Amino acid sequence: MRIALDAMGGDNAPAEIVAGAIEALDFLAADDKIILVGPQAVVEQNIPSSARSNPKLQIVDAPEVIAMDEPPIESLRQKIKSSINVIAKLAKRGEADAVISAGNTGACVAAFQMRMRNIEGVNRPGIAVVFPTFGGAVTVCDVGANIACKPINLYQYAVMAQLYSANVLGVAKPRVGLLSIGAEDAKGNEVVKKARDMIKADPSINLVGNVEGRDIFKGVCDVVVCDGFVGNVVLKLAEGLVDGLFKAIKTELMAEKITLALKFKPVMMRIYQKYDYHEYGGAPLLGVNGTAIICHGSSKARTIKNAINASKKFYSAKINDKIAEYLSKSSIGISNDQEQGS
Amino acid sequence: MRIALDAMGGDNAPAEIVAGAIEALDFLAADDKIILVGPQAVVEQNIPSSARSNPKLQIVDAPEVIAMDEPPIESLRQKIKSSINVIAKLAKRGEADAVISAGNTGACVAAFQMRMRNIEGVNRPGIAVVFPTFGGAVTVCDVGANIACKPINLYQYAVMAQLYSANVLGVAKPRVGLLSIGAEDAKGNEVVKKARDMIKADPSINLVGNVEGRDIFKGVCDVVVCDGFVGNVVLKLAEGLVDGLFKAIKTELMAEKITLALKFKPVMMRIYQKYDYHEYGGAPLLGVNGTAIICHGSSKARTIKNAINASKKFYSAKINDKIAEYLSKSSIGISNDQEQGS
């Protein structure tokens, strides 16, 4: 398997990204390859001498870099030779089986969708993030690829995320929840209500109904489906809140007694590890015709190593074939394409 | 001041609601009155004998009750004599200066808006919740009154919430953030982008720009403006996450050492108190022509007591006059009413 890795993506690029690739060399199969994509000299500099001649590492030059805060579409157009554009092209030409980037999320989504195209039957791809919650691993889709969802998009997110949960995370018959503002069927905006009707009409989806913000961390479902705007707010809110709460606890403990703070530290570390998103490595962009993993902007070497592992799992589970097969048999949304299609 | 209190609203009604009213008697002024609204006999039963003849307590009979999960509009129509309908009518007829309910939020919003009407110039009211964050008190509007916001609604939420933050919470020149999915101006859906242009065009609003989910708890702004669907998800997510995290910490500490768990308990209690939404008592429905406070469904006596206090503050601060005056001078959204008005 050939994995194209954007060496310039994220706040800690290129050092941590390249370091993650080096760490991953340990578990790669004999015929696996990591293609590091970025400005040749910069990438080379970051590879330790002991790994420079490793046959599993390859460099493809991409002299341009798209910054984290650049407007996605314009920067993709202007920077043809940017690392994000180049990894997407490698996938398009069949020269890479997977792409991974911790760079500008909007640019990644646009580049992967444009070059790799969607899986037959998929209207819009969605980013699926796995939340390590107190009630188990919960897959939330979409968290930012599509901020103007139509009902058919939400239906397809349910389909794709449940297949991901079942085949990659090993969840048997994943319970699907639709994020809304109340448990009752009548609750939600028009898009959510129409999406619920579509999901309900598909007997292969194990829909538990609407779920609320508070349910995400309670283990009431394995998959949460939502619009990318809402999902993105949820993702960042959860990060910020957990971070802030730990800081508040630390401050209080320090004020109480420094020895108590020290005793609490290992407990805090254990919780951090248990619920750490770095463990999952990255989020697949479900619906594109290939294996595309988008990582957190703050990714460290460990995150990238785990993302490489995640891309191998995703690829070997043949999720995309399963999505295509599922949607080819589903009649949901077909009759009403004019209104509901994207 | 006459405060009409829905004695039947919320999961702990009527006992905790009436108990909250009794607790509030201590700080009421000589000419203040609490009008307890609910089935006469039920309400009477819940008043302790020592308070039965208190001239500051009055009962108005409302034999019907709207349950927490009933569809709002239908139940309001069918249950004319429900406590929510009756408190709204008391306000409409000028027989109450404030209404408070911990009942069905949708029914409260609909009843208050229908009977009390909007402040001149306001298109849609919004619920403003105060989050006690690590960076200070943050007012988030809307958290569920309006789940299909137009740009003009978001602009008006910015106007109303900043006036609330300044005049009730005492924040000098509140910093306003617009909830979106990235800090850059280009980020956000169409409604958010148009709303940002409108808010930017008003030099009296201290706009800090877009804020992300993670910023809500970081103290980057005093007011967060968002659509009611997103705001409701945020509100419930924060509750569920904090709850879950404390449980996870407790479990880890118990597994480590029970004495450590016991030592941690007072710290946990202190944090709970500091960031406890019960302290704020309830959320004002900004934009209706009167003082309307909506409380959490899980309200306890303390929450209700604090909500009664909050209604007094809101009323005496004359926020509604300030909102009407502000909007009468603002030209934002006027030229384009056809498209942007509600």
C-alpha cells in the first residue's frame, strides 16, 4: 500500500509529520510505502540520517504550501504545486492508495473531492470523527466538510458512518442517532426532520431517533449524524471544554494543596489518554473514491503514526466498496432527486 | 413588582418550584408579589402552613398542565387553561410584570411571543443563556427559540445580548463573537456570513469576529451569537460533557484510592458551584415585550429563587426600553427587509 503524506500540513509541520512517518515504519508491511510530499529539501532535512535510505520512504517534491488560514478554493487554484494538491493528484493518478494531511481542512476536502471524485451514489463527502466518549467510541459525521447539508446528505452520512463504525471500529449493528434539539420526532429544523424520514425509511439503519448534545457522551448511540457546521462546533467545543475543565481543576487543586495536585496528576493523565483523540490519528473523509484521512491541525508525531495505521485499516476494510454497494441498492432519495439531491 | 410563576413547569414541579418561591420571599420588596399559577388545590398543598397567609403570595388557578414533551403549538391551543398559557395571559393583561417557567421550552417561547408580542423592531425573540465559563460569564443567544435564523435575527441577538450583558451582568462594552467554524471572515455558512456583514456595519457593536466552539470557554468574548439549533446543541453538549467528565474522574479516583477520591470531593464541589448554571436561575427570552425567564427543566428550589431574583434585575434594568431605543436608531436590515426580515 502506498500512502501519500502531506509533510507540510498542520501547526507542527514538517518536523512532527515526518517524525510520525518515521515512527510508522515499524509497523508497515514489506510492500508498504510512505510518500512524503513537500518541498524536497525541507522534507529531506527532517528525515534522520538513519532512515534516509529506507526503501519504504519516498519523497515527492511539492514546492508550495497552503497555510492553515488561507481560503481553500482560491489557494488550491493558485498553488497548483502545493502539497495538498500533489497528494490528491497522486491518488487520482493511481500512484497512491491513501492520502493523509493535517493541513487546511477546507483545502483538503476540496482537493480530495475534486481530484479523487465521489464514490458512485454519494452526493457529498463528510468527515467522520471518532469521539472517545465515556460510553465508548462514537463516530460523528459530518464535522465540517459540508456546512449546508440537505436531507439526502445526512441520510448518506448515516449510511457511511454506520459502515465505518461496523467495519473499522468493529461495532456490531451500530446505533445511529440524528443530532437535534429534543428527543421527540417533532423536534428539529426542516432539514433534520426530512433526513429523519429518509433514515427511518431504510430498515437497514439501526436508528435510535433524535439525540441531543448531552447524549453524545452518554453512550446512547454509536454514530451521530449532523450538519458539518453543527458538527464542527461540537468537535471544537468538546476540545475546548475538556481543556478548560482540566485547567480549572488544576488551578483549584494547586490552591488547595500542591501535594494533592501532584497526586491527581496520574489520574488526569490516565483520563487524557483514555479520551485522547490523538489515539484515533485522524478522521476519514467518507464518500470520496479512495482513502483520505484528515488530521487535526495540532497533530503530533504520534497522531500521524496513528493516522497512517488508520489509513491502512480503512483501506483494507474496503469500506468504499461497501458504501457503493449499499447505495446502489438503496432507493432512498432517488424519487425526489430534484429537490433533495446535491 | 408582580411575578407570575408557573408552578407546574419542569421535572421537579410543583414541589421545588413552590419551594423556590417561598425561599424568594426573604428578598422580595414590600410591594413585590409572586403569583403562583397552577391547579389551585395542588399549589395550595405545596405551600407550607407558615407561608399560607403571606400577602406576597397569591395563587391563580390554572387547571391544565402542558407536559415537557408535548408538541408546543398544539398543546397551547388545546390547553387554554394551562399554567403556561395563564402566566402569558397575566402578562398580556398587565396583571404581571414578569413570567417565569421551567416548563416546556417550546410552549413557553410560543406562548410568551404570541401573548406578550415582540418589542417594537424585534423580528424574533431569542433565549439568552449565561454560561459560567473559566473566562467569566458568557451570554449565548439563541439557545433554542429560533432554529431557522435569518441574518437579521442574528444581528438582533447581538444587539439584545450585548445590552443584556452590559446592563444586567455589568460587563463594560461586551465583546461580541459570532459562532462559526473558523476565525477567518470567509468561514461560515451563508446566514452567518450575511449576519457578520450586518453586525460589522453597526459601529456600536464591539464585534471580535467569528468565534469557534473551543473559544466559548476561553474568555475571548462576553457574548456569543448563534442560531437556536446550534445554541441548543452547544448548551446540552456542555452540560453532558461536564457531567460525564466528572463521573470519569470520580471512577478513576475510586479505582486509584478511595481516600484520594474523598480528598478530591471538596475541589469538585467548588468547581461545580463556580460553574453552576443554577446560580443564574434562568434564561431571559430577549425580544418579547415584557420580562420572561425560562428555566432549565431540572430546576430546583434554588434555581427558581435565583430566577425570581433575575427577573427583578431584568425588569429594573429596563433592558426592553434600551432594546427598543437601540433598534429605532439602527438602520441595519431596514433597506433589505424583503429578503432579510422574518
